[in-house]
Amino acid sequence: MSEALNTGKSNEVISNQIFYKQLNQFAPRYKYVKVNMSNILGNTVAVTATGTTQVQFKLPYNTVFNLAKSKLSTLVPIQAQTTNTYGQLVYDCWPFGNQLVSFETGNGLQMLNLPEPSKYTKVVSKVNTSFKEFITTDIANLPHPCNSTTNTNGNNTTVSVPYLEPQYYSTSASATASNIPLFYELSNFGNTILSLDKDLYFGQNDIYLKYTIGGTNLWTYQTSTASPGTGTIATLNPALGALQNVYLYLAVEQNPVIIDNIIKQYLSSGLRFLIDYPIVTKSTTLASTNQAVVIPFVPAMGKFLKRIYHTVWNATESLNTALDNENSNANAKVTSYNTYLDSTKLQDDVVYTAVTANSTTTIYEDDWRINQPICKDTAILNYSVYQKNWFHADDFMNPDMMKQAGVVSSQNVRDGLPMERGIQWQFIATTANSSFIHDNFAIFVRELLVTPSGIMFA
């Protein structure tokens, strides 16, 4: 590392070995504060195969905290199934089904409104997790490496990268109970306020973190073999026991200098900061080999549009197909596609995927060629892993500029497509002749103003 030499010239640097200027550093220091559920007494949550249950946490008043450093804890008790039957638990994304996750004020202003959270985190979390973070992730957080040569997904596609590929399911031993601890980091909700790595302060405003636990058939099931997608697949029997140790471990700031400065700013002009805000659109298509999704976006959704993720899922949302977005030779969905912005094609030519057999004239890997830069240095390790977590992304940011920005955090930068008017985005594809669910995740930038008078979007 080197520093600028203070000689009045901008083209000179000096080595650290002879740079003596002293600098003060003010760094955050956190402790975890255990927060109980505010709508359910105790620390257990009863679940059923098809019902839903809402969990909510009321955040403490007058407290400076960091959401991205905070964790949700849950112990998932899978009871011993019958002989030669194995229990399975979703293990590479938000594990509690595709129900709503929200972060909101007491009067209903939603700083996050995230439907389809399991599908969202199955794709967006992996893209937002660097390989360095992924490879050192503990098994209590999701996703993490499989540490096995036999890891499979819910459709029994064999492992592509032994010991490194995300573990898609936790499999209990035959007729054996399995108590699975989870410390799910809120930063896994990438491109949301929950992943904003900043100290926040809301004064005496009522703030709630809420999530709905879906029916257990959306995220657990049993099989007659140890492989998640093979044999007889059925609802857990015995059913899943009540979830235990359900808490929010809130990362609370301890540095008095930081706390004092944040509160002073809040009391004077207020805290003004940028947050990512995903807009989720879900549509189910009829069985056809030609499928199209058209989505309008308007300025009220955000100031800038950073990125659009489009995903295609199995139309049966239960058991082993609930989180099936694989697009491979063994499980083909999309064979070719293009995306459009206001009727302008965003790719030079038709994008062919590798679900078609190898040809002497066509490569059929255009989807990876386009999306590989987004997957670089992430938990999406290669093309085979990408096919099991398939998506297409249209990126409107400038990542090379951010690399040059140095110490400037990307969370402080207004980046993306300015939303000065309404736009229309399209996904037009040639597909297998089947009904599919198309989930679209559009990442917008919004500006939030927090003052003693309240919270609002600026």
C-alpha cells in the first residue's frame, strides 16, 4: 500500500515504510442482542404441511444496529421417518417457503416487500455471495458448500463440483431424527435493505421484521432413497415438529463515537441513504413451446433500475419440484430466448442454451457466455452449477467503474438505468412444451429519509 506524498504534486506516491502521518480510525463494533418474537409468546413456532404462520420481530427503540450483520435463528426438528425413508430439507436458500418477507414501519411503510423469498435467494443470494465468503460459510448459514461427492438437487442431477457446489438439500439418515440448526444471515437477502451493511437508527419509530413460514410441503419432504429427487416422494410422516429457538440476533453498535454521530445526524437533518428495492413479478404460462412475459416498470418503483433477473420454474410448487429452476439436458425448460427493453432487443442474436444436444455447427452456450461475468467469483462456480440455478440477468450498472472507485462503497453510488419514464421489459423464449412459472426480480434503487417525524421515501 502507498500514500500520496504531500508535496503539492499529484503524480507522486510514497511507500508505507516511510509514511508517518497518523490517522484516527472509527470502526463499528457489534454485539448480538437476542430479540424475541413480538407476536408469538415463547420461542417455538408450530407448522403444518399446508398452512402458513407469520413471525414478526419488533426492533428495539433508540438503538443503532446493522441489519446485514444480524441473524435469524431456528432449529428445524425433522422427526424420524419410517424405515428406509429419508427426510429432506431445502438447504441452499431461504428455507421456509415462498411466502412474504417484509421490513416495515408501524404505520405500514414497507422498506422491503419480498414475495417468493426462497426463489429469490436461491438465485440472488448466490450471485451476491463472493466465492471467498461462500467457501468459508458455516453449515448453519445458507448457502454453503456441500462437502460431499454425492450432493444432488431436488431433481437428482449429480454433483458437478464435489466438495464445493452449494448443498441443495439436507438429508437425514434412514428412520433417524435430524435436528438442523440455522443461523440465517439477513445479508443473504441480497439487494434489499436487509443486506445494507450500514449502521441504521430509527429513533422511536416502530420497526418490524416480518416473515411468513409456508406449509412444510414447500420446503421439506421424504424420499424412499437418500437422493432427494429419486424413489417415492411424499409429505413428511411423522410431520415436522414445531420450530425451536426462533429468535432474531440483532447486531447492535457498541462504538460510542459512531452512536453519538448517527443520533446527532438523525436529530438534525435526518438520515438519508440509498437502499436496493426488489420488485417481484410472478406469472404462470400455459403449456406451449413459445412463451412470452411482458412487464411494465414505472418511476414510482425506484430512481434507478440496476438489474433484472428472470427465472423459470417448475409449475408444481411442492415437495422436490417447489424450487426446480434447473435448465439442463436432463431437465430442459428454456432452449432459446431474447429480452427486450421498449421493444429493443438487448442481445445481438438469439440466445441459445445448452439444453439442446451438441451440434457440429452451433455451440448452444450463449446463456453462459452472457451471464458468466455476473457469476464470476460467486457461489455459481461454473456452467453446470449455473444450469441448476438457471437465470438470465440484464445488468444496467457499471461494475468496472466501481472497481476503480476504490474506497467508495457501491451502496453509496446511484447506479443503473435512470427511471425518468415508464419502460417495458420482455422475455420471449422457446421452451419445452409445458406450463412454467416465470419469476422476475427487478432491482431498483430508492432513497430513504429517516427523521424524528417519521420515515419516507425521498
